[in-house]
Amino acid sequence: MPEDSILLEKVEAGDRGAFDALVHKYQREIYFLALRFVKNPEDAEEITQQAFAKAFEKLSGFRGDASFKTWLYQVAMNQSRSFLRKRRPVLELNEEVAQKPAPEESPLGRFIKSEAALEAVELIEELPEKQRNVVTLRILHELSYREIGKIVDCTEQTAKVNFHYGIENLRKKMKKNGLV
């Protein structure tokens, strides 16, 4: 995104406010990404803060091979995984947050409108990890396969294959649960 590159140049020049603008722009998306992993609003907030702190710390290592957004998602996913490794067993999803719709412009808000969609989101958690990650990033965050590949460290084609099998497995689970 061109405006991201302008903000990144300002950050490199020492403008802390430019990084604050990037935080403001992506904070909600990163929060919902972290929430999908850790299933707890407070932990997701902590991971979001950690992800932005890590991004600021490692900004000099951002080469621009992918968009800043893609790189930031990767940082946030790594922070989420690290959190989960340190904190087993995984916490259960807070139902209040799952049922609280996000604003209409949010992919998550559009996706969780119906009860069947809520159950489908829960069924996503039963998918194998790679499929779960790709389906989550594609459906809930509307990322391209190219962006997903960079985030989960696989090729674009592998991301497509994982999405295909993930959706196929999700449909089977939904049919088994009477959702389709």
C-alpha cells in the first residue's frame, strides 16, 4: 500500500507519530487475528501490543518483499504461536466476544452474522493447523493466497491447496453437524 510505504519512510526518519498511524490502521485486524489463535480477548490485546512492539523493534529488518500488512500479520501470528507454546492448554473462546458482531465493514463482522456461521467458525478450530490458519486468513481476514503464503511460510499454491482441503473438511464437518 503506497500510504504504508510513506509512513514507513517517516518512521525510518524518526517520526514516531507515523508508526502510531500504522498501529491505528491495523490494530483491529491484528487483534482479531490474535483472538482467533488465543480465544481470549485480554490475551489477544496483549499479543496485539506485543506484535506492534516487535514490529517496531524489527522494522529495520522489513525488506519490503511483501506488503507491510503481510509482514505485520506474520509478526502477529508468530507472537500468537509463541504465546500458545508458553500457555497450554489453549483457552476456550469467550462466547460474549464471539457473539458481539464487529462493525459491518469488518470481514469478521460479516462472517459471524448468523448462528450457523458461528458454529462454522468453531468447526474451523477442528481443522489441521495449516488448513485452519489458511482458512482463517482467507475467510476472516480476506487476504490473498500470496499474502497467506508469506505469512504461514509456504508457497501461494500450497496456500491454495490448504484452503481447498480446509474448506472441503469444513463442509464435511458442517454437514455432519446439520449446518448445511
